[in-house]
Amino acid sequence: MGERGTSHSVTVEVNGEKVSRIVAARQLLVHFLRDTLGLTGTHIGCDTGNCGACSVIVDGKLVKSCMILAPQVDGSTIETVESLAQDGALSPLQESFHEHHGLQCGYCTPGMLMSATYLLRQNPEPTDEEIRRGIRGNVCRCTGYVNIVEAIREASRGQATGRRSAHAAAGEEV
Amino acid sequence: MLLEQVEYVRPETVGDALEILASDDGAAPLAGGQSLVNVLKNRVASVDVLVDISRLAELSSIARTADGGLSIGACVTYDALDRSPEVRASHWILGDVAGHIEDQQIRNKGTIGGNCCLSDPTNNLPPILVALGAVMELRSRSGERSVPAADFFKGYFATALEPGELLVSITVPPMPEHSGAGYASLAVGADAKALVRAAARVTLDEGGTTIAESCLVLARVAHVPVRDAEAEARLSGADATEEAVRAACAGVADGMQPIADVHGSSEYRRQMAKVMARRAVVQAIAAARGSRNGSTAGGK
Ligand SMILES: Cc1cc2nc3c(=O)[nH]c(=O)nc-3n(C[C@H](O)[C@H](O)[C@H](O)COP(=O)(O)OP(=O)(O)OC[C@H]3O[C@@H](n4cnc5c(N)ncnc54)[C@H](O)[C@@H]3O)c2cc1C
Ligand code: FES
Ligand code: FES
């Protein structure tokens, strides 16, 4: 049986990097990511499982990191929004959010991107209805969702041109 | 949010989990955590030790029973139910109801056992499990017992579980021949919480023209799913047509005193219960006639 206690040793692979920490049993995964590991790309909004800003992928499953305790993920592989861009180049999905104006304040964006990443893995060519269901757990107070759906749809069709990422990779102003 | 100090343990067997639950009053099983973590944040219940049962293999499988029914482990997630070919093959509707709970994140974590053990009257699975005649398999350090779903839900956040007892699996009997199930919800927005729900299972006669037997369950009318025995009696022997079902469902919830809250008055719920009941029964008839047992077309 695993140890019983108020603190636990947790070893996880986060965005390809193995890390071990001692955590309090009461620590939420979102705080483990943000405060303990300094990965502040994952946002915390409602802290009640309603807004989806804290969404990350754990062992291939999309989850809300404010609804999980840190010791529960021991041994898991975690992907956060920081895993999407490679060497400073935005992923096609991020590129598409940029091109289609899929964000305004950006608060919901990390969660939206992770939900969309999960959706496109499960279903590479979703209908608009499937996109809407895929981001149902993610609240956006700014955009009205239309541009977010468009960004995901266009990313799924490989429509993002990748212009910005090419410039960014070359270190140019865009 | 900072939770109150709490201990956490992840036992390797169901037996170990039962041992801790039996020996510590303040111990609570942690399944999907999609309600319990919020309960801890709100400090509405005090838990000393969280017993993480979510990774126990014994609680995470879906198996076919000898009679063609299903045995579903308590920690099977909504997403696993939704995607299970076994569930879809024999009890299509159960996968469909699970696949329309709230959102993908919650479906990836929330479990059928947690959904039942919480006994939140707004939860989606209790009414359909009652309609399908499911049986809850409970285990404690001192033994096992089986409780029909209809007797398991005792009240607002209350179940038949005794202290130290774990729900280990849910047995769903096979669908009889010529039968089907339906599920209808009055909700604002797709996959949202509902004001009123109805779940129905009907068996038609051989010719498929008359209702031989039915089970009609209403949810959010009382704090637990309730069968409307009077409506069931009117449905037996009725023609399997929309008009006959409409007539039989006109008196649904008439003998009941539906709950009233900010979402709807008692009278509004009564009227809507009739509509949801009719839709659920009509769906169940269509499913009984089709190849799919338990298809649904309406809101979840
Ligand atoms: C934003 C939000 C919206 C939601 N909307 C809906 C909705 O529309 N419909 C719906 O149905 N649900 C909804 N839920 C609730 C969700 O479905 C929960 O998953 C469910 O209520 C509890 O299941 P769980 O596996 O997460 O259990 P947990 O939260 O881990 O546990 C719930 C309770 O049951 C006990 N328990 C769990 N498993 C067992 C067991 N095997 N034996 C004995 N006791 C056990 C726990 O000790 C605890 O008291 C929502 C949740 C959130 C956060
Ligand atoms: S912060 Fe986790 S769902 Fe809102
Ligand atoms: S862009 Fe502001 S909340 Fe979505």
C-alpha cells in the first residue's frame, strides 16, 4: 500500500521533463504546476471546476487541474500549454488562434488550447458541433466563441499558414 | 484554494481500502474527485483521510455477465462508459447518458460509482440506472450485499451505504426482448443540469404494437429518482403509439408534490414531468422496435 500521510513524494513527467517533489496531500494540481514548478501558463479561474482555464492533459486525458490533488498524479505524464510551442515556434493550433483572433484578454486561452489539442487528437476533423462540445467545459468571457471555433476548425484543416511561426523562429518582428 | 489539512492514501487492493475505511471514521473514498474536491474546498464536510480508489483495477472494468447483462466497476469513468463497445452493444442508452454529462474534462474523471454515491439529485446516472433495474454491489470489511438501485438512493446526498462500505460495482440486467429505453431532460443548453428528467424502459408485445410492461422514473421531482407507478399502470396494455403514450402520460406526477426551487415551481415541474415522461417513453418504444436497445434522440 502507498504511504498514508499529509505529504507525499510525487514523480511526474511534465512536458517531457521528469520532476520529483514532496507535496502536501491537500495541494491542488493547478498549484503544483503554477507555484511549485513555476509553470504559470496554466491559469486558475473559478477554482470550482466550472471554467476550464486550468485544463491540462494527464496521461492522455483532458482534465481540470483544480479538481485533482497533486498526490493523485504520481507516476503520470502531464502536458500543459507550455508544451505546445516548439523552440519558440507556435504550434499550428496556436497559430490558428492568432490568425483567427481566437482570443482577446487571453485568460481562457491556455485551457482552450489544451481542450482543442485533446479534441483534435481524438477527432482530427471535427464538425463545428463537435468543436463546440469539445470546448463546452471552457468558459470565455470575451470572444463569444465564434472565432475560437473558427480557429480550431481551420487548424484541423491545416489552414493556418505558419507565417508567424516562421518569422518567430527566425527571430523577426511580426 | 487551500484545502484543510488532509491525509491521502492510495491502497493497492480493495481489501486494503476497506480496512482503512472500517478503522477510521474520518476516512472517505476518493473516486473521480469531481464533487469531493469541491466539497473539501467548501469545507462542507470534514474528511481526515482520502482513500484514493480510482486506480484500483478491480473497480475499473466493464464485464459481460453470464446472462448477458453488464457488471460495471464503480470507478469506470463516464468517458469509458461512453466509448465502451460492450455498453453500446447491450445498453446503448447508458453510454449515451454518460457521454452527455457536462463536459469532456468531467467525463474523463467522474465515475459511475461517485455519481451514485454522492446522490446529488441533479446527477444524470441515477434515474437511468433505476429504470434499467440496476443493482448496486456493496462491500465492507464484514461482507457483501446487493441493493437494487431503486432502494439505494435515500435522499438529498444520502444513500443506503453504511459507514465503511464501498460500492464496488453495478450490475445491469440484460434488456428483455422487444424492449428499449429512453431518457429526456429539460435543460437550458446542451448537456447542462436539468430541471426535470424522465427515464423509461418499455417492453412491447411480440407484434410490437402494444406496451406489455414499463418502468417510468422521474428525477428532480423529488430528491431521489421516483417511479410513477400509476403512469406505469396506464401504460401497460396501451397502444405503442404517440397518442396513446400522450394520454397515459397526461397524469404523470399528479399524485406527487414536486419540489420547488429557484429553477422552477412545483406546478411547472409537474407539467414538464409529463412532457419529459412522454418523450422518454416514445424514445423507448422507438428503441424497442429498432435494432438499438435504448436509443435516444432528445435532450440529455
Ligand atoms: C462543474 C461541474 C459540473 C457537473 N455537472 C454534472 C452534471 O450535470 N451531471 C452529473 O451527473 N454530474 C455532474 N457533475 C458531478 C460529477 O459528475 C461528479 O463526478 C460526481 O458527482 C461524483 O463522481 P466522482 O467520481 O467525481 O466522485 P467523488 O467526487 O470522488 O466522490 C463523490 C462522493 O462519493 C463517495 N464515493 C465515490 N465513490 C465511491 C464508492 N465507490 N463507494 C462509496 N463511496 C464512494 C465519495 O466519498 C464522495 O463522498 C459536475 C461536476 C462539476 C465540477
Ligand atoms: S479554475 Fe479549474 S475549472 Fe476553473
Ligand atoms: S479571451 Fe478573455 S476569457 Fe477568453
